[in-house]
Amino acid sequence: MLVAGVARPGAGAITEELAVVQAIARILAGESSKPYDYLYFESEFSARKNIAASISDPDREQFCGLSREEGLALVKQITFLNMEPLEFDKPTARVVGLNLGHKQFPKFRYLKLSRVVFGADQQHAWLAADLNGESGAIYRVDKIRGEWNRTARCGGWVKAVD
């Protein structure tokens, strides 16, 4: 069962949501051959159509550790949460070695991250990442020994070359 993160200033869910955002930003920035410059200043999920298409394959029975139906519900929850975006601040970005970006200039590389959906046990979480508008996916992160670690990449997409 999935539980949506709650956007209430000062709430524990926000603190944990930011911990997940920082963990995945650190992981994605660290494994990229081209460094990222910016974390986009607010959560967003513009790739939902790409990811929804990936899940809609009727032969796909599993998605990021979830059943097909749960995967579809996850995409809906991420979409719903991002109607009320979470704004990131400079310290959130700097902790992972990025600047905070408000505009997407072509010469700078950026990460855009969605709001986080938590599992009922608060030990599993899912969020979407847009990697410089070139590709993206939904990532599952699990809390292992008190640290958030990526455990799966699902529903990936690559921008079509024009």
C-alpha cells in the first residue's frame, strides 16, 4: 500500500521527503558522466505521459517492486502530489553539490525531481526524475540502515531526437 507524502511545513513527512530527494539527487549526480549543475527549484513531473505509457504495457506484471495496478496508482499519486509542488531551497541543493536553478538554460545541466510517495511502512519511497530533459525514470529508494538507497529504476524514458 502506498502513502502519499504530505506537504505541511515543518512536518516530519517534509523532512523525510527532502532526505529522499537529496539521496536520489546525490546518487544521480554522482553516477553521471556529465556533471549536473542545478537542482530545479521545485518538484515537477512533466514526464508522466512517458512513464504512464511504459506501465500501460499489458504484459508488464511488475513495476518497481509493485504490481501493475499498484504501479499505475503510483503514477497517479505522483501526478496528484505534484499539483502542489514542493519548493527546494539552496541548502537542499548544496548538500548534494548542486546549485538551485529557477530557469533551464541549455548550457547548464539540471535535475528535476518529483514529490515523493512513501510506502505504508515509511521504509520504501518512489519519485520521478527528469535528467536534463534528455531522459528520466521513476526510482524506488529504500531505507537501509537509516540511509536512503536506490533499489530500482523503472518506467524509464529517453527524449526522442528531433
